[in-house]
Amino acid sequence: MRKRHFERHYSERIGWLRAAVLGANDGIVSTASLVVGIAAANADRAELLIAAIAGLVAGAMSMAAGEYVSVSSQADTERADLEREKFELATDEASEREELTNIYVNRGLDRELAARVAVQLMAHDALGAHARDELGLSDANMARPIQAASASAASFAAGAALPVLLVAVAPVDNMIWVIAASSLVFLGLLGSVAAKAGGASALTGSVRVTFWGALAMAATAAIGHAFGAVA
């Protein structure tokens, strides 16, 4: 019996991986930075906890809204392109067939074979063939606003939950160091896992996300310390 050939491509993960990583990374960095900045201004635990929870809720809603608007704009463009293709197929099918033939010729087929492929694919699903080969659209990469918004909000909340939990349990005197160190460790793990899932270097992914997280927390800590000193 012939063994079935199976391939897994990293590009299939781009959509959900981007939203999940961006959301979780933002959740950790923004919430931890907010807490570190306020802690540096000598706030007590109750104030820090309120700030952390508010940061989680506001950030999750902001991520959902931003992703929804952005992906909805992409979806609108895709729908407009598909409607245009429908019109062109209905009014000038011959030109559309020739256009598809030229696409296949440019990809390496001889003209006779390319013409036969274009005819057969258009007979099966003309709009689908043009959407895929002319516009670069397929079911796998079509814009899905609600899915993107939900994934971003959920991943942000999951990332922000770490600083919130640490505010609730960490000693107030060492709050800044506990939150900063723990957040950087989790950022490093997140960057490593995300890079590995995307087929990139785990070390590179870990270093770059940790660097930017440390920079953000250092900046807010300096601002909080300055305002705390003035107060």
C-alpha cells in the first residue's frame, strides 16, 4: 500500500499565529509596564491591582476593536475585488480566460497547456480560479474580522493575566522586580514558542521580544519614579 504523503507548511499558521502572539505580547508588556510605572511612583497594592485590571480590560477591548476594524477593511477590499471579478467574468469571459492563461504561462506552463488548464478550471469554478490565481485569495487566508478580534482580545487577556496575578500575590516591597523579572521570562518563552511555531529561530524570537519588553518597562519605571519623587 502506498504511503500517504503529508506536508505541513508554516504559512498555514500565519493568520492565527500573528493575532495570538501580538495579543499575548501586548498583554504582558503593556500591563506589566503600566504596573511597574505606577509601582515606581510608590502606589499601594490596591491601586496597583485596580490599574492592572483596568489595563487588562481596556487593552483587550482595544485589541479587539483595532483588529476588527483593520481586518474588516481588508475584508471589504477582498469583497470589492471579487465583485469586480464577477462582473468581468459575466461581461468578458474570453479576456478573463486569456488573463488566466497568461498567469499560468508566466508560472512555467507552455501556452497550449496553460490554455487547457484555464479552460478546465474556469469550467469548474471560474471565480474561484481567478480569486486564487489572479487575486491571491483563498479560504485559508480570507479576512475574518470577528475571528481575528476574538483571538486578539483573548490572547491579550491571557498575557495580561500574568501581571494581574503577580500584583495580587507579590510582596509590595519587591513588586517592581518580581513583575519585571517574571514578565521578561514569560516574554522570552512566548517569543521562543512563537518563533518555533513559525519555523524561525527560537533564540532570535526570544531575544527580540524580551529586549522590547525590558525597554518598555524601564521607560515606564523611570517615568513613575520621576513623578513619585516629585510627589
